[in-house]
Amino acid sequence: MGVNGPGRPARRPRPLGSRPPRVTLRRARPAAPPEHVPTGLRTAAGYVWRLALLGVAAYLVVGVLGELRLPVIALFLALVITSVLRPLVDLLHQVMPRPLAVLVAFVCAIALIGGVLALVGTNVADQWSGIGNELRGGLGRIDHWLTRAPFRLRPGTVTDLRAKIGAFLSAHRSALLTTALSGASRAVELATGLALAVFCSVFFLHSGDRMWSWAQRQLPAGARPIWSRAGRAAWHTFAGYTRGVLIVAASNAVLVGIALAILRVPLVLPLMVLEFVAALVPLIGSPIALAIAALVALAARGPVVALLVLALIVIIGQIEGHLLHPLVLGWSVRIHPVAVALSVIGGAVLAGVLGALVAVPVVSVAWAVLTELRDHEPPERPGRPGSRGDTPAVGDHPRRSQRDRRRPDQGESGEHRG
């Protein structure tokens, strides 16, 4: 039995001169008051302020881009030209130097556009006298048609309307002249933007890969793989959309031209060019062009032919939506038609016709980049936890190599064998 009592271990004597251990008493922290805000409300508030911050950032970006409208439009046109001419330049580069391939591609493009415009101008000049007579006779037929059931308007309605339009133009001649002068300044601005776009596209076609490599080298080493994947996804989507929508617009123009030629509607070539340009705006461009063609058909050929041209809106829309878009654009653009419609309307509200034109490619590129970064995780860096072959596994001796590791059921038998 020790001095400390039965069952207690004997205390070890303290060395002479040593101090007894100091005992510190810590005051217990007061319990946190219970939170009265529900978890769902706190989560919703977190999402709300983040979305509000993103909305403010997007508004500021749109405002800055609106102030820099000319260089932004020029850069967009340069990317469009680059995406269209890049396959031709790569093909020509196999048999000639790169600068000469770029020059030949631009000459071919200018010759094609100039030839189409010259052909349209010649067609309009040849048919102008006959078109004037057909339109005047067509207006008389429309006036006679409106006097019958079910409209029963008074005779001369169309003639009076034409006279009122002429009087309005004469009364507001000064305002129209001012608008024309402002349109001339816009034309100069458009020519400047087009020249800047051609200048940028020449360098994009000649050394675009080197420019992208230089831009990546300015980034931190850890961010380069992410930006590389995002850039590849963005360019793949933008180039595929641009080439695809041009193919779809050309197909629509050919179909409309064939139908108008069969119906003997005048100005077939100008209406084909109008259909091609309008079809670049998804969903709403082609119906607007066909509505103008229906007005021409109404004035020149009568209401029956005009109704047949209006029926082309449904037919072309079905062919475009169920055949051309899945075949041509399905591999590069994967967004829902509702998103396309909302993008076009939103772009038109923000920036007019130009906004409606660029809204779908911008949304498609953003969605492609988001999908690429979401579906492909970045590669694990060497030395980080969880990367194989860089750090030893838990429980392994540092001197044991990868090939010397064995399963637990083979450890003892392998070490004591023999």
C-alpha cells in the first residue's frame, strides 16, 4: 500500500527547486445565439446577390461595348471573314506561300461579291421599264380587288394612298434630306469599319495561330490549359456557326429564287439577294424577306400569286428548321430554339438589327465555352494530393517503388518466401 492510499499510484517526487506546474483555467466561450434565418432563405439570398453582381457586370460590359461600337463591329466582321476564308487559305497554303494564299483568297472573295452585285444591278436595269408598267397595273388590280367582297372599300383607295404618300414626302423634304445626310455619315463610318475588319482579318488569316500562342504566353502557367480549351471551343463554335448559317442562307435564297421564277414574279435576283442577307438573322429574317417578295408579287402578279409566295414562308421555315439546321448547324451549335428566339429578340432590343445579327453566335460561343469548362476538369498538377505517381500513397515507405507495392494479401508471403 502506497502513501497515497490504496489503489493509487505513488507520486513522483519533484526535483528540488522546481516550480509546480501552472494550471490555467480557460473561460468557456458563450454559446452562439441560434440563427433565426432559415437555410433556404440564406441560400436564396446568396444566389440573389451573386446574380445581381453578374447582372451589373454584364450591364457595364454592354455599355462599354456600345461606346466602342465601331472597333467591336470591325473585330466581329474580321472574325467572320477569317472563319469563312480560313479553309480556302489552308488549302491554298499547301501549294503556295501563306501570304500569297491570303491574297488569292481575298481576290476570289471580292470577285464573287462584285460579280453578284453587278449581276443584280444589270438585272434590275434590264427589267426596270417593264417593272414600272407591271407595278402600275398591279396597283390598279389591287384597287379593284379591294372594292369587292369581303373588303368593299371605296374605289380609288390605293390611288389616294399613293397621293398621300407623295404629299407627305413633299412636305417633309427637309427632314428627309437631313436623314439622308446623317445616313451618309453612317455610310462613311461603315466603310471605315469594313476597312478595319479587312485589315484585321488579313493578319488573322496569315498569323492567327501565332497571335493566339503569344496571347496564351502572357497568362500564368496554371491558367493556360483552361484558356486553351476555352479558346478552341469558342473558335470551333463560332466558325461552325458562321459557315453553317451562310450555307443555310444560300440554300434558302436558291429555293426562293426557284419558286419565284416558277411563279413568274419579277426581280428574282434582287429578291434572292434580299433573302440571303435576311436569312442571316435566324427565325425572323427569312419571313420578312418573303413578305417583301409577297408585296412585289401582289403588285405584279395579283393576290393569288402573293398568297402562294406567303405560303413559301411556312415551306421554307419547315425545310430550314427540320432539314438544313440539323444537317449543317447541328454539329457546332447546340442551343434550343427558345434560346435562339430569346437571343434574337434581346439582341434586337439592345442594339437593333446588328444586335439581332450577332446575338445567336455570341450566345452559342458562351454556351460552348461553359460546357467545355464544365464537362472537362483541368488536369491535376504534380505534387497535389490525389495525383498518381507524384506523391507516395498513405502507408507506403518512401523508399519503396511503385512496382514493389503488393496487395495486403500478398505482403507476408512475398517477403518471407524462400
